[in-house]
Amino acid sequence: MRELRIGEEVLGREGERLGTIERLVVDESAHRVTHLVVDGHLVGAGRFRASGPDRLQCDLDPAGLARLPRERTDQLRPAGEHWNPPSGYAVGNFLRVAGAILGQGPYVPPIHLEVDLSAVHEITVGSPVWAGEERLGEVARVLTDDADNLTQLVLHRQGLLGANVLLPAGRVTEVVGNNVHVDLGPDEAARLPAYEPPG
């Protein structure tokens, strides 16, 4: 594990500068930093590795960073009055995943990077699906191959004429809590093929 610092430089996969760490996103129920805010975008902790004592390297390029969700989303809340920031940090340095379990006593958020987040964020039936700030609908079914690898999501579209459509797993850019972010434009979302249940 490695301690994180607000303002720390973040490099892209080819060594280009992506920005700095602006805020840390914490899942209180798991007591982990799950995302870093870089240039206003939420970047999953699993995408980072140390690149010397004063900076981190990310597996993204600038275009990949731009496709990730912005920090201003319905899935995140500012840190509340129950937070006790660690020494050297301010309450405003932290965001928390919405719906997290709040403890009875003051909460001291973690400031270390843990890249194994397999038990923290997951796609489930009912997970909201977002394209930018637009909610497209929710996951109706998760489709996998014989090795249990995610291949497609069945998306139940919002609206009066809500229908189930197929969403390729490769269009998922980030998962925050159980919120699924995809890199679809409005036209692409409208053209997703209908899901036909087997049998």
C-alpha cells in the first residue's frame, strides 16, 4: 500500500501528464479508497501504480481519462460532519460513495491506495447504468461466457416504452459502487439491439 497525497502528479500510460489527485473517493462500508479524482474524472484505484515517491502512473491516456465519469454524479456525496480527516488533509479532500453505512463514531477516512477492489464494486441486477450524466436505465441481467467472464449486460431502458437491450461489456468504462458508467453517446444508446431471451 502507498499513502496518497492531494496534489500529487498523475502520469498516463506513456508518461504524459494527466493531472493531479484532486480528491479521494472512499467507500465507508469497505473502509477503502476506491477512486481518485484526476482532472475532474473518477479513476478506479486499480488503474494506478507508483511511479517514484512523488507521483502515480495510470493505465490511461488523455482520451481514456476524458471518457470516464465526472466527479459530479448522483453516486457520490461530500464528506459529512462525522468525518475526522487525517493529519494534513481537509474534509473537502474526500468524497464518499452514496449509500455507504455510517458508523456511530467519527469516521477517519483511509489515505492509502489498495488496488485489489474486487469485493467493493460490482455490477448486479438493478445497477443503474449511466452515459455521462444521463441515466439510461438499469441492469436487468448479467450475461457471461462459460468461464464466467462478463460478455454483455441486458439493459432495461428507462421511459414508458422501456425495453431490454444488449450492452457489450467492452463499453463499460467504470463501476462506482453498483453504478455502471458506459461510453455511449445518445445515438449509440438508441441503437442498441433488443435482447431476445433464450428459448
